[in-house]
Amino acid sequence: PFVSSTLGDVDGRRRLTSTIAALRSDLARSLDRPGLDTPDGGDNHEISFTRFGPGAMLARHVDEHHEEVKGRAGWSRPTRRSISWLIYLNEEGWDAESDGGQLRTYERRVPSAYPVGSRDGDLQIGWLKPTSDDPRERPVFLDGRRGGVSGKCALYVDSDDGGRNVYLTKEFDADPYLLLTSDFFVQNLLITEHNLGSRFHYLEQPKSGLTAYLKADPGERTKDVAPLGGTLVAFDSVALPHEVLPTASRERWAASGWFHERQQPAPAGGRIIL
């Protein structure tokens, strides 16, 4: 166990815990996320050691999803993952070309014109691609509590001045539309204005038997991070798809975790979609 006082290098873990706590406070200030800067506890920080044996990998994913796409578990916890972090603990001499194990991230080719990840508790689920008329790439957020009712949803982006929500869709039910859908469905059935609908792309396509056949997002580019010992990586848990490439013949070690923020409270007067 990470907190055990009888196993391994206790002083080393304490120093690591202190360093990570300082990182958490720095990120809360620099990212203007005051909800991050809270004492560690079971509901606001996950931390562990991870080992990937030879040949191990982790398929593309994001670390957090909107409450409404998680079914019964969506509203069951008071917090959600906000920032993912890891520190590689591999021995010297790791060669990414021959040893593998890189973290592959799928970042945007064009920097977002607006803050990503979350907006007043509404999590991001996609992008509006830039065009010649609107060269800004815009994050798309899911409002899953229209009228204070869980499961009554709509998609929106920020207004040009960032002061209000501009809704792209009429209200729709989370079940089944958010559980079995694709870019094509959102572009042509949920977003009624074609010029806007054609720009939509999911952050991460909902997984189904068709996932492998869907087109790649041309707005993405890959960036690989070699798992060199002592390297710190931190990124938004909602907005950055990523995967772990297979290791070759060596074990890949890291300390990893997620800083949490409070998620939206369950609607007091509405139904909860199970």
C-alpha cells in the first residue's frame, strides 16, 4: 500500500507526497481551478504505483467522462478526476526506440481558443473544428441537467467573449443518445444547423463495434513522451486522449494518480438515468 509505514522507502514516499501536494497547489493557482487545492482524502486524490510488464500496453482513452455517460455510477461520487499525473520511475538507460512504453497523447493541432475540460461542472465531450469564417477551435460541453433534471441534455460552446453559453442543440435525453452514438449522429441529428454540425468531432468516440472503422480526427496530432526516470507528466483528465504503447522486454514503472475536483451535485428534483 502506498501509505504503509512498514514497507519500502517510507521517507521517499513522504517526500514524493509532499512534492505532489505542492504540484497540486501550483496547478490550482495557475489553471484557476481552486477546487483542486484541497487536502488529500479518499474522494479527492487517487495515487498508486503502476507496473507494465514486457508487452503490456493501454489502449487509447480519456481518464474522465461526463456523469451522464457513466450510467448508475455517474452521480455516485462527490468528486471527479480533474488532472492526471505520473512520474516515471524507470532505471537509467531506457531507450524509447528499443524499449517502447511511451505515453502517446493526442493533442490538438490548433490551440483551443477557450479553456478546456470543464465549464461550471459541465464536462467537455467534443470540439467544433475551425473554419475560414471562424478560425477558433471551440470545446463543446455537455449540459446534462437542463431544467434541473438529470438526463435532460444539450450541447453548447462559449460565446465569443466567453461570457455565456451558446447552445448547439435542443434538449435531448441522455439515454440512449449519449450511449450509442457517433460524430455522424451528432453532426446530422442533434446539431440542427448544418454549418455547425459538420464541424463537430467527439473528444473520444463512444466505444462500439464500429469504433475501429471511424475516421481519425484531422484536428489531432500525436506527441509521444518517453518514460525516462524522473520525468513528470500532467494533463487534463477530460480533454486529452492518450494511450500507452507496448513495452518490449523491460518493466515500465511509474507513480501515478489523479487530482479530483467536486463534480456537480445530483439534481434534487429530477430523475437519475440508470
